[in-house]
Amino acid sequence: MPAWVPRAILLALGAVVAFFVGWWMLRELRTLIIMVFVALFLSLAMEPAVTRLASRGWRRGPATLLVLGGVILVFLVFMAAAGSVVVGQVSDLADRAPKYVRDFERFVNNDLGVEWDADNIVKELKSGDALGNLDTDTVVSNVLDVGVTIAAALLEIATVLIFAFYMTADGPRMRRVICSRLPQRHQAVVLDTWEIAIDKTGGYLYSRGIQAAISAAATWAFLVALDVPYGLALGLWVGIVSQFIPTVGTYIAMVLPVVVALADDPIKALWVLLFLVLYQQFENYVLGPRITKRTMEIHPALAIGTVFAGGLLLGGVGAVLALPTAAVVQALLQTHTTEQEVIDARLLEEPRERRRWFGRGRKRRPSSDAVEGSDTRTDAPA
């Protein structure tokens, strides 16, 4: 047996074992990796504001704490607004449930010709006996499960915020440590990449924040003028969901205001739907291009594909972070690659206006490569 065969077998077995160990570690640490990735995104988004405060004499620690506190405040306001809408609608549904059952009973008996008596259901809804039939152990178990889920989510959010705080507050030191382990020819590439990521991520967040604020204010004013309940909460919902959930966020944001208005008056629901559709067109063609023209220049097809890919890989977090990641990758390709001259080909030409004239007394316009005059020899150069 040649001397290299046992060594090759050991190397192959070691590679297989290392692959499975790495796969196991990646699967077990998936939650931690996602949290670090989210914290890095949040750190890149906060970096421009923290740097601006630091240039005015602030220390990076207090500046980071101030910016992070603002982010947490916005998140809490959004959760409170969404919670007030949900609690209010559930309460209204519980109060109006007997009326809805009576309306359904009249519809079934009068229009469908079915004899159905809903007195027992209405009596249980009014007395609250419908909830009394639930098993106490089941209720306690469900409450404990919900409590554990909420506690785990709060722990993950706290971990992300701690990571983001230290990544931003110690940003220069962290970059210095990373660059100290690299050759000088690679340090410039790392720093350029980091700067591009900060610029694109910060631009994405701030542009979306501006559009979310304008959308929330406009929706709130319209709902107040229309006397739709929960106007402020619904405005915040529309502004944040439509901007920070890519692609489908606009349509998800429309559902809740329309449902709330429908419970109050169907005519109001139609007006709310019409307003949201028209405002979306205004945002797509007027407001959005003016705000995002220097921040997110991504083709719509690429944006949709990126969002779906991020959602399949990392769920909702990946869908939210897909667009800034795609913008960073696109900017890196533009920075570190050279644009080449494109050949002249028919498939690369933009659609042009037809060169055929229509009308009485008009002939076909001569082509640009035809020779002037009556001389049209076949041996003329093209």
C-alpha cells in the first residue's frame, strides 16, 4: 500500500466528521446567528446618527444609548398602538356578539328558509357561560405556554439590543481589532465594505422612517376626518407595516383599517380603501422616488426575489433584512468591479418610436442608412 493512502483516508474521514460537526453546530446555533445578524443590521443603521452625535462632542456610549432608546421607544409605541386596536376590537366583538348572532339568525330563517333558534347561544354569550365550559387545566396550560413564549421572545430581543449596543458603541475599536489581524492590502477592502454597509443600511432605515412618518400622519388625519375609531393607532400601523415589511406590507397594512371601518360603517370602509389605494400610488410615483433615489436603487424584480429568498432562509427577519443586504451586495459589486463597454446589438436597444408615417399623402420615411438621392446601388457600403 502506498504511504499516502492511509493519510488520504484519514483526511477524508476528518473532512466528513468536520462537515457533520459544523452542520450540527450551525443548526444548534441558528437562533444565536440570526440574533447577531439582526444586531449587526441594527448597529449599521444606528451608526450614522451615533457618529454625528460623536462629532459634536458626545461620547459614543451615551450617544448609542440615546439612539437605541429612540428605537426602543418607537417600537413600544407601535406595539401599544397595535395592542390597543386588537384589544378594542376584541372587546367590541364580545359586546356585539349577541347582535351578530341575531342578525345571522334572521338571515338564515328569512332568506334561506331554515328554522333555527339561537336563543341558547345568545343567552350563553350574554351570561358569559360560553367561557365557563372550558377546562381549567387547559386554560392554565395555555396561559403558561403563552407566558413562556413571551418570556423567550423578550430574552431574544434583549440579547439583540445588547449586541447592537456594544457593536455600535465600540464600533471603531472593533474595526481596529479586525484590521489589525489583516494585511494592509486587505484592510482598505474591509473598511470600504463596512462604510458601504453603513451608508446603505442607514439610508434604507431613514428613508423608510420618513415615508412611514408621512404615511402614518396622512392616514391618521384622514381617519380622524372620517370619524373612524382608533385613528392614531391605525395610522401608526399603516405607516410602519407598509414601509418595513417589504413587498406585501402595503397590502397587509390596508386590511386592519378597512376592517375597523367596516365594523363601524361600510361606506367608511370604502372611503378608507380608496384613500389607501390612492395614497399608495402617490407614494410609488411621487414621494418614494424623491426620498429613496439616493438610498435604495434596486430593480423591482430583484427586490421581490431577494425578499422571498430571505424569507425562505430566515423567516420574517430575513424578509425584512433582505433589501438592505441586496443593496450592500450591489454597491460592493459596483465598487470593486469595472464597468465594461457594451457591444452594439439589437437585443440591447431600447424600444424606439416606429419610423412609419401614417396619413394621406405621406410616404414611408427613408431609413437612416439609405443613401441620399436616387442612387441605391447594392454595392454601397452599409
